[in-house]
Amino acid sequence: MSQETITRAWEVLQDAYQAQMEGDYDRAAELYQSSLELHPTAEAHTFLGWTYHYQGKLMDAIAECKRAIELDPDFGNPYNDIGAYLIELGQFDEAIPWLQQAVESRRYEPRHFPHYNLGPRVSRKGNVWPGDALFPGSDPDRTALFARSPSAESLRRMVN
């Protein structure tokens, strides 16, 4: 594949992202698919999944994220996104391993997102802090103290 084709694929991906940010999801999906035809990347599959999510196509979004993982298993975004989509589908327990994998991924910057996405899962189970779910060896005394705090109660009211 020529460098010219790869460059063009990235340019189309950037156009797709701009369309997505403007809320033109049909155009964004079309452009992401064009980028993938030129040069498949984990980023384009992940962002196409994100677009499908905005269109309410959660199963398609998950499928695109799985394609991204096949191309680049070190890219953390699709793991987090699958976890978030599963949470949206009410599949809280199934989301945990995906969120854990996002945290452990080599190529992933916003490491706080998986922790943030885990919040609704633990709050619906009556907990406030995930403790050992994502933080093995966390301090149970600190967790219990936080769970009884006014901040925790406020958080429970916001997410429930």
C-alpha cells in the first residue's frame, strides 16, 4: 500500500470525525467506511463504532470495536467503548472485563474512562466504589469510608 493511500485514508478519517462532531452521523459513517476501504485502522473501526452508537446501533458499534481489536489489540479505546456499550445495554457484569482490558492496554491515554464507565455498574449494585473489581488490593477501610460519605450519597442520587 502506498504512503499516498495511507495519507488519504487518514484525511478521510479526519473528515469523518469532523462530520461526527457536527452530528452528521450518516455522513460520518460513510466517510469512516471510505477510510477503511482505503486503509483499515483500529481508529477508523472504533470511531465508526462510536458513530453507530450515536445512531442507536449498539450491536453494530460493538462489532466495529471487535474489528478494531483484531487489527490492533494494544489500542485501548475499543475495549472501553465495548464496556460502555454493554453498560448501556444493561449488561454490567459483562462490561467489567472489557473495561479492565482498556486499563491494561499499552496504547490508551484516557485511562480514567474505564473507571468512570464502571460507576453506573457499581452504583446499581448498591456500591459506590468498585474496589477489587478494577482496583485489586484497594483499601477496604477507605472504600467503606467513601461509601458512607455525603459525596457518595450525592453520586448515588445522580446515577440512580
